[in-house]
Amino acid sequence: MEINGLKLITSNLDVLLLGALVTLELTALAVAFGMILGLIFGLAKLSPQRRLIYGIATFYIDFFRGTPLFVQILLLYFGILPMFGHVGDFSAAVIACSLNSGAYIAEIVRAGIQAIDKGQMEAGRSLGMTHGQTMWYIILPQAYKVVIPPLINEFIAMLKDTSLVSLIGVSELTLRGKLLYSVSYNAAWVWGTVAIIYFIMTKLLAMLGDYVERRLATE
């Protein structure tokens, strides 16, 4: 028997909002670690003369971009991570989402750096700076303006993809929606509310991205 929809949602809204906070926390951690991985492997992908580094970066990026995040979560949680001892559900989710996000961010970083005129590197080298110094002090500060808008899009995509970690028991928004549905059987109200909460979060992030893009354009 279905429970009254409005009463169901109002009495359990705090539970769903706590799940939304877990979703945001997981997304923020995944993208933060993904940015570190993305910078490392994005720069490595720009070093074809170093074949080993280039090969590792290419394999990492192609593997995590070419396989579903759902499968990656299963592989890491049930296959790889248990080899290193007990890893909590949330930690496993962060690791899986970070590795996935890092691969996409690596391509964003690579594209952003390649968008900078090659003359910038030549100018830095002509001033006596090393390749690394030129990249750090001249190229990357210019590239960040190029990569920020797609990074916001990656944040939005990852926020939605975190719903997949409900499979391994992470108590984020989708799992809490599943639990609420399992006791109420009111699909329209439960999943409708979950969808609205996701929509509000992604819309706010999209608005933030538009604002940042306008600021960068004026600069």
C-alpha cells in the first residue's frame, strides 16, 4: 500500500538532503583528486618522447575513458581493493570516481595546454627558463582559463555519476531514495523528489560555471 506522497517526502526530506550532502562531498573529493591525477597524466600525455611515461598515461586515460564507471566500481571494490585489506565503502567510491574523473580531466588539461600558442613556450625558453619553469609560470596560468569551463562540466557529470556508487552501499542520495522507496512503494514521489534534488544541484553548478566563464571572458 502506497503511503501519502507529500507526507512521505516532508517527513523524510532531511534524510534525502543528508544523502545529497554525501553526494556533494563524494563529488568534490573525486574531482579534487581527479584534478591532481589529470594534471599529472595530462602533462605526461604531452611527452611522447618519453615513451614509458607517455605509454602509461595513454593506457590510463584510454582505459578509464573507454570502460563504464559502473564496471570500474565493481572491479575496484570487489576485485582490486580487497587485495590491499579492508577499504570502506565511501573510500572505495572516492578512489573509483577519482580515477575515472582523472582520466577525463587529463584530456581537458592536455587540450587546454595545447590551446596556448606555442610561441609562449619559446618565449619562456628564450628568457633562460627551463621547460618546467615555463610550463609552471607561463603556460599553466594561461591554460587554467581555458580548462575551467569544461572542469565545471566534469563536476556536473561526476555529480550525476556518483549515483552508481549506491551499488556498493554508499549512503548517498540515490541509495537513500532506494531505501525510502523500499518501505513506501511510492515511486513517483520518491524518485521525483530525488530527481528534483539532483536537478537543483546540477543547475546551481551550471550557473556557477556560466558565472566563471563570463568573468574569465571579461578578464
